[in-house]
Amino acid sequence: MLMGKQTEQAVMDRVVLIPFHECWEWVGVGFVNDRGYGKVRWHGKKYRAHVLLFELHLGPVPSGLELDHVCRNRTCVNPEHLEPVTHRENLLRRWRAVQRDRVVG
Ligand SMILES: [Zn+2]
């Protein structure tokens, strides 16, 4: 999927770039679903916002993989903060993050 100027504008209109903050916060229609992810309808197809942004910028998510938020911010749609990983790896990272929070907090 290549990104034309119009496509880029339509998508980026729904993103807030926070100064001094590397995350791109999704503020699109529908805002976030119950699991905390941004969601969006694009050309008749439903996407999670971060998946759409990743595909528009970097191409399709490799099959069998899911996108992990390296920054742990679920509403972030910065393609550079997303890494395709296996479901197992994703769960493992989430578990580690929870453990870490427990230690700190
Ligand atoms: Zn981020």
C-alpha cells in the first residue's frame, strides 16, 4: 500500500503529534475501543489505527505476526514505535512490563 499525498493528509489529520513527545496520539473517529486501541474504518475495512498507520508507512504486517507497541502506549500510532512480533512474544513482553510496573510501583 503506497501512501499518496491525499491519503497521508486524511490519516494524519486524525493524529496529534505531541511536542517533545515521540508518540503519535490517535484522535480519530471512534477514538479508542474497549481494549484501549485506536480504531478506524479505511476504504470499507476496519483497522486498528496503529495497524493502519504501520501499513501505510512501512507496508503490510508480515502474516502471523502482530504489532507490539515498543513504547507501551496503546493509543500511539507512530510506525517507528511498532514492531511486528509473534503473539507469544507480544504476551511475553506485556507480562514483563506488568512485572516491571509492580517492582517500580
Ligand atoms: Zn509511541
